[in-house]
Amino acid sequence: MFINLAPDCLVLPPLLSRPCLVPSRLICILPEILPFSAFCTDEEETSSRLVMGNCFETPAQAVSPTDTRIPSPGRSTTRTTGSDLTATTGKLSTISNSSLGQSIGSSVTIGDAYPEGRILEAPNLVIFTFAELRSATRNFKPDCVLGEGGFGRVYKGWVDEKTLNPTKSGIGMIVAVKKLNPESLQGLEEWQSEVNFLGRLSHPNLVRLLGYCWEEKELLLVYEYMAKGSLENHLFRKGKAYEPLSWDIRMKIAIGAARGLAFLHLSEKQVIYRDFKASNILLDANFVPKLSDFGLAKNGPTGGQSHVTTRVMGTYGYAAPEYVATGHLYVKSDVYGFGVVLLEMLSGLRALDTTRPSGHHNLVDFAKPFLSDRRKLARLMDPRLEGRYPSKAAQQAAQLTVRCLAGDPKSRPSMKEVVETLEHIEVMTSRPRESKSGSPRPLSR
């Protein structure tokens, strides 16, 4: 179940276009677009959040928009040969240098603790033609579908690793191609936000956006492929494809996701992710987690303000209570969402599940009392762990979860503190506690 009100209308900055050529394909800094306020109105609201989706989003019914039509920029690129630059026609969006903090040179590092993270001066993205992406996905064949969400379907595609030109299936590099459903009400706004943020943000724990396509009514995004799918699937789905995650892997995922979120919060102009949840954490072949779906991301407060006021969007069960109640969005509203996901990782239970017994539908509401009591905590822990986890480490993780879920945003730790705490938990030398007969009876699930 989702919270849904129309997204904030974005007013974009002036034209900035500086193309450069990279091996046989243009990497382009995006020019300007008409401001979203030209076509986004307060009346454009629906009863459920239209999720932009990720490679493994669950199906969601799209809602038809009003008769407002988005003017197409026309064909996105015109190919040339030799050393000529590819000409960009039409108008796409950009972010000003001030949107995410001042950049120095080609990038800026965010603190000594995250030297691998950087913010590019402007979005550097490959412009794909629709024909290229149709070829890469075998004409968007149904058997290439990776998942589906409110934004549309996500397809597996194949491209050359160096040129990014489409290749035959099984040859080259796999990519994930997200194709907008033309019926999606909020697709363009979220597509825009995805390009603006992921086009400039670079970090090992953020999914890499490779490029985009905009031709006529066709809007597509191209990402690196995440072989293990979403954390949500590994926590809650059954079957041979989803073996139970060990304690060590869960800690690895928690730390990586926390680092990605801390990177966003530590930028000069803080970025609030706004939709932190298990389905938005994707895993590569080595279970390295990466945050995906920046459709709801928003710049943080400025001018000494503690929060930004915005229409409420996000996912029930994960959204911070102060944000749901007032529309006041704090940087630490993200910390609450992280606490919910950490609780899901400890318990193996979904944040919201109406099939559970009465009073247990909301995980945070019924699980909090179990987190502060060692004996009760053992009953809450995911039975798929089979007791193979360090009990002291689990207790510390539970204590951290309680802090993240504090009702007052000021009482929650920063994501930098969360990372440090999780890293400490990871190196704890306690031996795993093996399950024993007579151990506490697990909760009804």
C-alpha cells in the first residue's frame, strides 16, 4: 500500500550543454526542458503511489493521466561518423551546479569517510535511440522482462561493453532497460528526477545510470544490471532462486545500503532519498547493495531550516511518522526508513502485511517491544537464520534499530553514525549461536 499525492513540481535551471565524445558514442550533458510546473498540477493525484519501479518491482496498475500532453523533444540524437560529434536535438533537462553542492573539477568527494563517492558537475549520460534499445531487448520481448512497476516494465538487454551499441543475446554486457508505460501519470516527473540525481551522483552503493532515451512519447532509462535482484525478494520470497541470507550477508547489505544513504546525506546540499525500502535495494552478483529508484529524491533543507515541506509520497510502513502526519521532510526521515528495513532484515517479516494476525499488520508497531529484550528478541529473529548469528551482535543491531525508529527525528542517529555502528557490529568476534532444542518459540508469521 502506498502514500500518493502529486509530486513536487520542479522548475529547472537555464540551458547548459557541453557534449564530448567518448569511444564511438556521445556522452552528453543534458540541456534544458520546460519546467514541470507547466504540466504538473495539484489536482493530479491518485489513490496509490505510482512507483517508478526497479528491476524487480511488483506489478502495479497504472492510472491514466489527464488530457495534458507532454511535448516531445523529437528525436534525441542524430548519428554522424568519424570524429564528428553527435548532434543533440530537442530539449532535455539538467541540474545546475548548485543543486547538489559546488563541484570542483570533474567531481567532488564527500568527506574522508567516503572517498569513493563523487558528484559530477552535470549529468553525463549516453543518449540511446529507441531503435537501439528495441534491438538490445529483442523488440522488448516478454521473456526479457525482469519486472514491472508503476513506471512500466524493466527489460534485460545486451550491449557492447565499450561502445554500448546493441549486441546479440549473450554477447557483451547485460543492462536493465526501464520503459515508461505511456499511461503512467507520474512517470515523466520521476524519470526527470532519476536523470537529475543518478546522472550526477556516483557511489559504489548507488545503482549506475548509464543513459536514457526520449523519442516522441517513448521514455526509457538504462542501468547497470543487478544480477541478484532486490533485497525484498531474498528476504521474503521462497524457492531455490532465493536461498536464505546468512547473517554475514545481511550485515554486508545493511552496511552498504547505509553507506549509500550516508553519502547522499553528506553532500554539500543534502539529498533526501524519501523512499528507502527493501525493494529499492538491489544486489549485484556478490551481494553488494545499491540504492535504486531516485524518482522521489529531493534536495534537503537550506538556509538553516530543519526540514522541507512537501506533499507526502512514499510507501506505507516505511515512511517516517512526522512526514506522513505533517508533510515535513527531514534528512532523518530517511533514517526511519532505514530502521524499518533493518528490522525486516532481523525478523524476516514485511514492514506491512495484512495477512498477519490482527495487531501485527504493521511490523514497527508490534515488534518494538521485542527489540529491547534479549529473550523476546530471539523470538523475533528470522527463523531462516536457524539461530546462526552472534547473539550480542543481534542485540546491538536491535538497539540501533530502536534508535533509528525514534518518534522524534532529532533522537535518531545520523547515517554516518549508523554506518559506524554497523561496522562495529560486523567485526564483533562472538561465535554464532547455533539453534538448540527448547529455544524460544518464534512469533506467529
